[in-house]
Amino acid sequence: MKFQKDKILHFTACLIPSLIGWYGVTFAAGLAIGKEYGDSKATGNYWSWEDLLADGLGIVIGLAINYLIF
């Protein structure tokens, strides 16, 4: 359950800023990579490619929604 909730949070955290367009995509990508870098340096935590995949999906879907609306 925790695994799914974490991925949903990653997805949502990147989807929302991506809705505003390319500036939001840049912000979301930086946020995603920065978060994973921080996780990789924290004791007891690790770099997660699955988290980055959830982030990427949020970015792609947010940008697609932006293009459909505008």
C-alpha cells in the first residue's frame, strides 16, 4: 500500500506543475531529479527508477492535458 501511495504522490507532484506548460515541465523535472538525488544521499534511502517513472508519467500526462486544453 505504501508503494502505491508513494508513486501516486510522485505522479501528482509532477502532473500539477506540468499543466501550465513547458515552464512547469522544467520545474517538475528538476523537482523529480532533485528529490531522487536527495533520496540517494539519505541514510536508509535509495535512488528509485520507479519513482522517476511515475514522475515522468505525471509530466507527460500533464503536458498532454495542457495541449488539449490550450
